Amino acid sequence: MRPLARALVRARIFVRGPLGERSGWVVDFAEIKDAFKPYYDQLDHHYLNEVEGLENPTSEVLARWIYEKLRPQLPGIRRVELYETCTAGAVYSGEDA
């Protein structure tokens, strides 16, 4: 019998940095989406317990995993928030990074 996987309802990724002089933003949302896509594909419709580093896929562990995966591509990453429901979730801000 395979272990049950957690369902990720929503992820929010926060970045910080100087505003682009011409663009007026820190980073284009498309860049964040593109950086996250390979990890989303790795998680979506898969048993999270079978993903390397997510053997115990709590929301807290998953938020940290996403943060660590995105950090090389998004040096301005400051926080990942995950919501399992509209009122329950976890936040990781790189505290032990």
C-alpha cells in the first residue's frame, strides 16, 4: 500500500529587492512561475512521500523544500507560504538557511 500524499492547495512565493528602474517591479511574475514550474511538476499528482527530501511531507517541510529549490534561481526569495485550506498552512522564511 502506498502512503497518502498531501494535497497542496495554494503556494505563495515572496521576493524582495530593488525595483527595476524601467519595469517598476522586483521580478517579473513569469520568472517566478518559470522557476517554480519544474518543482510544481515534480509535486503535482505525485506521492509526495516518494519525492527526494519529502519523505515526511508536512506543510512545514514542503515550504522549506520549495524555498531551498528556488533560492538559486530567485536570490531575492524571502518567504514561501503554503495553504492546505483557506485557514491552515505553514510559512518558511529561510530561518535555518
